[in-house]
Amino acid sequence: MAAVAPADANLGSIDALKRVKATETDWELKLRAARGAAEEAVQKLRADSDAAVKAAQAAADQQRAQAVQAMRAEADREAAEILADGERAAAQAARGEGKRAADKKDAILAAVLAGFLKD
């Protein structure tokens, strides 16, 4: 075997070190690019999720407002119905035409006492 001269061995080692350094630099650039892309993707996902949350909140607010409005209309309708029933019952009571016997007491007393009254 031939012995390698020390100068040639140093040149081979320097070339190997240069290749290692070039590979390291190349990988550092790739890593930096990948980190940047990942950071951009995360920022985009955050923005998209924020927009989705805001849209969902707006939709929920709108549904809540519609539900409240519908319930108010239903409550107003029921209140008007109850009021009308009360007014109708009051008018019947004033005429002596209520649903209960107590509402018809004058008519019942007149019918019962009719036989006891003198002509």
C-alpha cells in the first residue's frame, strides 16, 4: 500500500469538512423555511378559527333574538287571550250569565223562591 502524503490527507479532510458545512447550511435553510411555513399555517388556522367563532356567535345571537321575538309574540297573544277571557267573564257576570252557579244566584233564587212568593 502506498502511504498517503500528509498534505493530501489534509486536503481530503478539508473537503469533507466543507461538504459537512455545506450540508449543515442547506439543512438550516430547509429547517428555517419549514418553520416559516409552519408558522404561517398556524397563523392562518388561528385567523380561520377566530372568524369561525365570530360567525358562530353572530348566528347564535341572531337565533336568540328571533327566539326572544317569537316568545314575546306568543306571550302577547296569550296575554290578549287571557284578557279577552276575563273581559268576557266579567260581562257575563254583570249580566248574570256566568259559568258557575254563584254567577247565576239571582236567577236560581228567583226560581226557588217563586213558589213562596204571593201573587
